[in-house]
Amino acid sequence: MERRAFLKLAGATAAGVAATACSAAPPAQAPSSAPGTSLPPSTGVTPPSGPPDWAALRNKVSLLLPGDSGYDNVKRVFNPAFDGLKPAAIAKCAKPEDVQAAVSAAARRVPIAARSGGHSYAGYSVPDGGLMIDLGGMSSVDVQGEQVVIGAGAKLKDVYATLGRAGRCLPAGSCPSVGIAGLTLGGGIGVLARKYGLTCDHLVSARVVTADGEIRTVSADSEPELFWALRGGGGGNFGVVTSFTFRTDPAPSVVSVFSLRFPAGSANDVVAEWQRWLPEAPPELWANVVLSGGSTVGVRISGCYVGDSASLARLLDQVGGTRTVKQLDYLGAMKYFSGSETRQSFVASSRILEEPVEPSKLTSVLKGRQGMDLLVDGLGGAVADIAPDATAFWHRKAIGSVQIYSQADVNNRSAATDSVAEVVSGLGLGGGYVNYIDPALPDWMTAYYGGNVTRLRQVAKTYDPDKVFGFAQAVTPD
């Protein structure tokens, strides 16, 4: 759940999401290939010299180079802090073959990164001096009975609108301009996760262009190790997904949304009660705690319930507060949680709440930090029904995720960066949610992927041995 999605709710401020810690993982399994496909070899060969032949690629794909009309607008992502990054070229892809041509032209010559929604918290979808693969032209949402095929460039607002009209449901995030690709590849935490699971839990298959330039159909039966890795192994790793096929659920007819406000000075009591209340609640209920920094730490609870407001009222009676409740349909509820699409400059990080903690551990770090928030999102329910090693998303048994989010001056981010780092250290919690990727997060591989690290490295060794899709926090063979 993204911080900005809560900015419009009752005029309050909020924060984001996170992930969890680690333990031992099973031995990595040897990747297998579907009949008729070949896996990319571990080459170890000296990379080709010289830059890509952009002129030749331009004959195959719509390509923008610095100075071209539209270049500056297309390379722009959500956070203005990354406006200064300058890809050597942008390939505007409309079909898988465009991605295939772009990867083949640039592989092992310049960095390659795919951009779907442009919400990477570290700006990793803007490869400075490299090739940006813009997937915006691949944004179709095609409902096919109980399944939906979604192009990798689709934004959540379009996914929800199409599914809502068809009476189908896919649990996903809240920010309307977030891309389906990055969300799914990092797991996909959202307001319906306790009831329906993560976005990646609904993935049936994906079309992927791998480092060798091959277009592969990946599923439980075809390239199963890559399919495992795509469900929570992080965006930007292993290849470029061009489309996803998801199973969907019937859309709930009624979703009741709510906000609870509490008096000043009650933050510790509210956090303590939330930690007791939510894990014991039915999976139909999802809720978070929003803590806002300042001289006095502000607190509120927001959430939703898959059911009518009368049933919800009995659950809310257990925590008190001044409540606001609305009973909506599925699409109305998703719109309720959607935030502004206006670009924002911020710095963020994340941690995982493995078990209940002393409330002051969360609140004390916010004293005097105006403009900084913690958003503690509830997990459990259907998320915890799946084993941590069944998909690459490791944080199945946590009770919640914590995002640390700070507003930042676009021209001077150092103060916000330092403040977020201090809070991350002061929390004393482990783990991290890869969809809130943080370049400064200590031991980030373990934080994001826990006991699944070894297996993920093996997948990288098989499908991208030469680090074609390498970046500062990429999963690599070593």
C-alpha cells in the first residue's frame, strides 16, 4: 500500500510498505526447460566492443535518442529526483518482438532496464547511459473468462477499470499509475491481500524476453524455475516480461472501507491494539496503521472489509476511535484507495514486522521528524497460507510491513536520505520489501529475499549468466 494513496483520505498523511527477514532455504533446484526451448549458455565470453548500432535498431523499433522530440518526456518517471538520468536510447516497444530486437541489440554493450509504470524508488528503470525499454505501448487488459491477460505496460487504474466492468477481481496495489509489471515481480501487496493473496500468487504464466534474446512462455510447466523467480524475485531481474496471464476471482459485491482517528498522544496504545487485533481478525479484514512524525506522533488506522458495513462495525468496535465508513462496490473501493498521480519527490525504505513489537519501537523514531511517516500494512491471511519458499516472495509469515517515507527537496535530497537511514537503523527491524527498493538498505539481498537468495542466484546463473540485466541491486549469479 503506497503512502501517496492515503494522502487524499480524510486529508491525512501516511507512508508505504515493506517486507521480511530470513532463515534457511531448501537446496536450489536445477532449472528445467520446456520441450523445444534452449536455455541461455553460461558464456564467459568477452563482451562485444563498441556501442549498439542505434541506426540499425531504429529500423526495427521506435527509438528515441537524446535530442529527439519526445525523449525528455518519455524518459521521465514518477520521482523528479531522477530527471537528470539520461539513457543513451529509449526503445518504445509495442510487441514482444520489439523487446526482443532491443535486447539483442544492446545486450552486453550497455545497461538495459525495462520501464513499466516508472515507480522504482531508486530510479532503476532509467539506466543512465544505457537502453530504456519503454513498455507503455504494451498496455492491453484482456479478460478471458476467469483469466486476464495484461500487457506489461498496463497501469493499475486501467487494470481495475477493465476488471471491474467484467465483474472480476485481481488483488494488487493502490497507486493508479503503478505498472502491473513491477508490482507483480516484487510480490504485490495490496488492500485485498489478506483475503485474496498477493498479485504474484495469481500469476498463471508470463511471456518473457530473456538475456539471449529468446521469447519464452513461462509457467509452472514451462521454465518452472524462472516462473518461481518471477513471483516475488523483483523487477528488472532475469528478463523483460512482456505480458502476464492471471487467474481472477469474482469481484466482491460489497467492500466496506474505513478510517479511524485517535486523539493526540495515543499512538503507542493504538499500535499495541492493532498488533493484537488484526492477526485475530478474519482475512476479509485488512488494515494498516499510519504514524506521522512531528512533536507529537500522529496515528490513524485505515482499511477495508470484504463484506457489509454492519459486519465491519462489530470488528471496529474492538479498537474504538472516531470512525468513517463507506460501503462500496469493488471498483469503487479500489478508487477510494487510489492516490494522486502527481509526481512527488521522496526518499523511502522498508522493514518487516515479523511479530508484535513494543509500540515505542515504531513511534519513538518519529519524534520531531516532520514530513516523515511510517505506514504499517497488515499481512497474514491468504498471504501466509503459502510457504515462504513456494514463490520467491519470502515474507509470508510476517504480521505486517513497515515503510519509512520522507518528503524530499528535489534539489537537495541528502537531508531526507540521511533521516530515512537513521530511522531504518533506529527501528531495529529486519527485512525489506523489494517493491520499495532502497539503495542504502544494509544486506539488501537477505532483506528482500531471505532464504530464497541461493535459489534466485541459480536462476540468474541459468538465464542471465553475463548480467545483461545487471543493476546496482540486481539478483546476479555471484
